[in-house]
Amino acid sequence: MKKVLGIVGSRRKLGNCEIMVKEISRRISTPHELRLLRLPDFSLGYCTGCYRCLVKDSGCVLKDDLAQVLDEITAADALILAVPTYVLSAPACLKTFLDRSISFYAVGERLWGKPAVGIGIAGLEGMEGSTLLDIEKFFAVIKAENMSSRIIYGALPGEVMLALENGRVAEELAAALFGQAPATEEWSCSYCGGKTFRFLGGNRLRCMLCSCTGNVTLNEGVAVPDMDKEAHQFMVGEDEALRHRDTLLGIRERFESRKGLLKALVGGYADEGVWILPGHP
């Protein structure tokens, strides 16, 4: 029997995110056990940028719940991610988790390659902001196979199930989870499949998922991006991720060789300004 992990990015119990994860699970035809993980329930510290996780087989040196979350993801056969929209994006718990991603190399192949579907929920139509991009980024960072991700709307607890369209979305995501790998759509990034771009002027643009740049042209009224693969990619594919790890190791080695010089340089800024501390005026 398959193990499906539902990752809920909302603190609200029996809220729309939890309901949609369970509704998708109900419609999956493959026999499975649904396990649930409410991401905000777990203590996740902020990455310190120390890079020590790259040279430690045990992963991150911070003592919190990250290892437990990663253990649940690695033990799953497939993932369902549901997140609300807070101020035009997914909530901070998702970003805090991804900021620790350098340490994910410690679990490597056990983490990568899992099929996944995502659902983002906004209270007002058109006000989802970057939530879909945040879901795509989550899957890209853990090297999950994004089988399908969608945005739906509903503000009150349970309201998402009042719209027949949302039931159809749940059905589509359930079918996609263990289905065929999705084809890259014509108007998506030709390198990573991302659907969010920043225009750089003229016909140039940058994919906000993989950071590649390229040109956009019109093909019978459809905007078609033609992207160029660039160096230091880690969002697409395991080989790219491993090359990115080696790049980071090189940065750490450069730090070790310049540590004395850099310490002297930053020390010159140590006594400037007045720090405001918690609990002190």
C-alpha cells in the first residue's frame, strides 16, 4: 500500500487546506495510507548560513524538528501540499523550511523524485499573488515531481467545498498524483516548466522558478518563452542539484582560505549603530 503524506501549511484545524488534502486523498484510486503533517506545528529555526551541513553527514546542526519533517517526506511514496495565501504568498513556515534546503543533501536520493500535487487557497479571487510559485518552488527544491498544482478560492472554513469546480480540481489532482508525468505547456519555461516570469525589457524575461533568462515571442497569439539554460541551476534535476552542492562547497573552501582577511574586514563595522533588542527600549 502506498504512503501519501499530506503537508498542511495552515494552523487552522479542519480549515480549507486540511479539507482539500483529505478530499484529494478520498478521490485517489490507488490504495494508500494518508499521513498528515501540519508544518506550522513543528519548530523550524532560521538557517544561519554556516554551510556546516554540507560537511556533516547528519545534516543541519540546529536542534529542532527539521529532521522529523524530512523523515516523514522521505518515508512517503507521494505528497499532497496545501497552503493558504497570506498577504499575496504562501505562509512563512514554507519559506523557513526551504531556507534550510542546503542540509537536505544529507538525505539526498531518499528525498528526491516523489510524485506530488499542490493546492493553494486564497480568500479572494485573483489575490493569490505568488502562492502557486511558492508551491512550485517547494516541489523544485525537494526534487519532487510536480504532477499538477492549482489555485482555488474560499475564505471561510469549509467554504472551498461549496463550489462544484473545487471538487473537480480535487478529482484532477487525485488522478494526476499517480498518473502520467505532465507535459510542459507551450507558455511555460522551456527549461523547468515554471509559469511565472519577470519582464526585463524588450522581449527578454526571467523565469522566477529556475532563474533562467530568455526571449518571448508570439505564436498565434500565445506568448511562448524560449529560455536559455544558465549556470548554477539547482531547481531542476538531481545532476544540477549535485553540481550546485559542489559550488557551495567551493564557496566554503574559499571562505576557509580567506577567513583571516574577511574577519578583519567585517570587524571594522562591529561598533557602528545602536541595536534594538527584544524586551529592551
